Amino acid sequence: MKPLSRPLSLILALGLFAVSTAQAEKADRDKPVQLEAAKVTVDDVKRVHVFEGNVILSQGTLMIRSAKLVVTQDAEGFQKGVASGGEGGLARFRQKREGKDDYIEGEGERIEYESRAEKAEFFVRAYVKSGMDEVRGNHIVYDGRTEQYQVSSTPGASPSSKEGRVTAVIQPKNVKSAPPSPTAPVPAAPK
């Protein structure tokens, strides 16, 4: 049996989907990866690592929970990770935001991260929350290079599609409660 250090080095890439989102805690990259699963299968020839059964991956403030986690590596060393909730469950991640006192959280029946493209995709009952902002839909794509989200009611759906709805809550940024301006009309006093 081979030591788990080689598969764990590949699993680091899966952690990048949370690390790449919304300025995640940078110090997490230098922390050791801890992994728990009921079963681990390693195929070094095909470069596939499968973790099954109440999978918990942690690295610093990063936590990924899923029923199954599959990590593959291509010939150039780029990894793809797929976390699935299994039997109607959800795969989940959570990580502290860099320089903030809040967390990035996300979930979906399946979460895929591709290190080459630096993109994370959340499928079916998808949800991502960053600070107080949140988005929900059946498919969320997050581009780590541009820090942009695309949320749709179904994977590949056009914006004019009538299938389902996307919801978002976006909090005002840098808005402070200010007294009304002196030119603003003052409400009339009750008589």
C-alpha cells in the first residue's frame, strides 16, 4: 500500500476551487491537507483518486464535505476534482475570506473544479454565499481568473429560458447610513 501523501498532493487541487473564490484565505494554501473517508481507491496509472463515504477534506479554514470525491490529473499535471453529495445529498465547502471575519460557503449536488481553467461549477440546487451576498440556481459557474459568476436555472440554459428561476441577494457595498441631504424634502409634520 502506498502512503497517502501522493494522493493528498493531488487532492490539494480540489481545495483550490474554494481558494480561488472571492479572495479566500491565502494562508490555507500552506497548511497541510487532512482527509477522512471510509474508502480510498488510488489508480496511479490512470491518475485517478477516489475517496468515498462521508468524505471530509480540511486545509486550514477550508472544509469540503461530500459523499464522494474523485480527483483526476492530466499529463500536464492539471487536476480536476468532482465532489458529489450522493443519493440526493449535497456536497459542501466553507472557507474563511482573506482579511475578513466571514466565510465563503457553497453547495450543490455536484461541485466540479478544473485547475487549468480555474473554474468551479456547482450543479443542481446550487448555492454560493460570499459574505452577505448569495446566489442560488441550478447551475453556478465561478471563474477564478475574472472573479465573475454566471448563474442559470439549468446547465447551459439561455438567459431567455423560462425553466426555473435564479435568485440573488446582493448587499450594498461601502454604503453607510448618512443623514438626509439638506436639499432633500422634509416630510410634513402630522396635524
